[in-house]
Amino acid sequence: MSKVLIIGNGVAGSTAASVISRANQEVDLKVFTREKHPFYQRTRLGEVLGGKSSAKDIILHDTQWYAERNIDLQLETTVGKIDPEKKIVKNELGGKFSYNKLLLAPGAKPLLPPISGLNKGNVFSLRTLKDVRKIKSQLNNVKDAVVIGGGLLGLESAFALKQRVQNVTVVEALPIVMGKQLDKTGSKYVQARLESIGIDFKLNARAKELTGGKLVTSAVLNTGETVRTDMVIISAGISPRTELAESGGLETSRGIIVDKTLRTSDDEIFAAGDAMEQNGRCYGIWPPAQEQGKIAGKNLIGGEKVYEGSLSYFKLKVAGIDMISAGIRDEERAREVLVNEKESEQTYKKFFLNENEELIGAILVGNQSCYPAVLNGLRTRKTFDQLNAEEQLIN
């Protein structure tokens, strides 16, 4: 019987395990996760923090799901080392597990900016259910909160906090929010909506110091401003977890480097999810990780499926905002850019076309009815005229 180990139980690892369990093959399958909970929807952590959902609500596969599929789920187990030569992984308690095939899907960790005072007791990241529990345990003592980072996750964190505390300030180094996903106009609509519910913004600003004793009492910005706070959430991006791969001598760069079949530099070891890097690209978002998990699962049991990359798209759905940003959104790389803005309806559409007039990127704010068609058009490289005739994107 083939022994397959999966390290990481996020969307990539869990999807791979699901694929293997359905394959009707004799496989001894073990999944290791440092988490206390089985597979849950990380993209809904803000709902749990804001009180809209419970931890139970976002669990997608409970322990019974794994048991019914003969998957040995090892909760609260951290794997500290892999030995590709002996085909063994070791957990931090000294346990050893052999394998024929191994999938590394350890995910990513929060990226911490160089700010003095990050080690204080009321400074958090929002990446796991454990983080949510820690944050919620202190909310009764919080009136003012600061979120460092005005990207997608930062805005979701700010909105969640605003449901629970009086004042929330977002500190962002760029001149606009979601600067990696939106242009100035799209950002304007998002920021205005969040300001309308009482969230404050400090743009073109960086936190350089968190002051106070054991707990932060204020954030000092490089602009000279000081923002009072009872809690800080860091949302400055993520860093792929490459430590395990490095312990086994695998090739890494920003992430764990893989080929077109998601194999690492060792033929018996695959990688998928936020920790994976292919052709110089790390995705760090849910849909590509799910696609990678499907392919990795098939290849772990003898397949030779090819991963040709994914469409990257970002969705924000908080405070009544409907927004997606997808594909290539660089005006210098586009042959033509089409814009349709209706301020009275609070809608904004921006489409990026290539030299063949195919849709290669889009920014959409408001009126979500066209979102599925636009995403499908990006995947299939439809010409914009064809897509517009079908969906009336621009009149």
C-alpha cells in the first residue's frame, strides 16, 4: 500500500486529500496540520471576528469527514523536518513517518514590517482561527484599533473590527487603498464606502513605532502623527512557508519551486498552495490553491497532470461593497483600456484588452451581476466585443 503524507490542511492540502480519497486506490493517507481545527474557510475569518459567523460555521470538513474517507488527520501536529533521502518526516515531538509520496502545502505566514514594538501583547495578525480567539479575548478592553495595511485583508480586518469597537484606523503606505488590485478611481469608491461606516484612513503613511508598556497605547507614524490605539492588527502581506522544504534541501526562492506537474526538486515531493512557486510566481489566494490541490492529489497517486497557472482574482465583499480585480491590470501591458463609470450608481468598470482585443484584465466595483461572465471571459480569452454583446458591459 502506497504511503502518502500531506503537510498542511488548508485548501490545497485538503483538496488533494479529497481527490486521493475518491480515487478508489489503496492508499495510506495522513494529513498533518498545526491547527486545532480541521479544514475551514480562511476567507471568512473576518465574519467570525465581526460576530456574523461562528468558528463552527466556517468549518468545511469536520473530523467525521476525514474518518469516513479513511484519512488519518493529525491535528495540532507540527512537522519540523523532512529527510528526502530516507523518505521520512519528523514532527516536533520526535515522531517519524515514512512516505512514498509527500505533498508540502504548509501555506504562508503573516509578513511583519520593520516596526518597533511589534512584540507587545495587543498586537496581532489575522490568519487563523487561533488568531481570532486571541483578538476576541481582548475586545472588551478595546475602544480604538489600528490596522496596519490597506490591502484586501487589511480592509476585511478593519470592517470586522468596526462591528466590535468604536474607532478603527487603517494605516497604508500607498496613496490609495488596495493599491495592488485597484486603480485610483476604483480605490476611491471602496474607501468612500468604508469611511461612510466610520473607518478612518491614514494614507501615504507608515507606522514606525508602537509605543506603550506591555501593551500598545499608540502608533507613531512617519508623518509625525500619533494614533491612539488599544489594539493593532498587522496586515502587511504574507510570506510562503519554505522552512520545511529548506530542511530537506529542496530548491526554494520566495516559495517552494515546482515544475509543471507541481513536483519539487525531489521527484517524490510535490508542493501546492500559498507556499508554492512556479515560473517565479506565488499566488497566495484561495482559487489557485484549490486548483493546485486537485492536480497535486492526482499526481500523488500516479497521475501526470499539468498545472498551467491560474487566473488571479481578488474579491472584496464587506460593508455593501461588491468588487473584483482580476487578470492583468497594467495599462502599459494592455493594447487598449476601456472605462465605464457611473457615479450616480456607484459603479465603475475598467477593462484591459490585448492586441487581439481579448479581455486580459478587469476592475469592477458595484453591480456584481456581470462578475461571473467577466471571470469566464478572462479564462477563455473572449474578445471584448463578443463579451460585451452577450453581457452589455459597456453601453
